[in-house]
Amino acid sequence: MNKEEPKSKFLKISCSECENEQIIFNKPTNTVQCLDCESTLCDPTGGMGKIQSKIEEVFR
């Protein structure tokens, strides 16, 4: 039996403005903002989000 891995992932990203690290979903339905400075971290695109910050780690 072949087990497939999910295509969606969680990402740890760091804010380009304040360096805050946050875990987000890679396919967001809404704009994701930093919890500290409220700058945009990721925009929805109808599929994979458009990441506006540096990806630090990927969780499968």
C-alpha cells in the first residue's frame, strides 16, 4: 500500500520588518499578518500563498 504525503504544509516564517517568527499554513484563504507589527506575511492566491517573508522551516 502506497501512502501519499499531504500537499499542504505549515511554514515557520520570520517577519521582514520585526524579525518575529510565526507558523502559518502555506495555502491561506485570508491575508496573514504579523502578530507583532501587523505587516503582511502572506497573501492568498487561490492555492499556494504568496510568501512576503523569509521561510525558516517547513513542517510536513
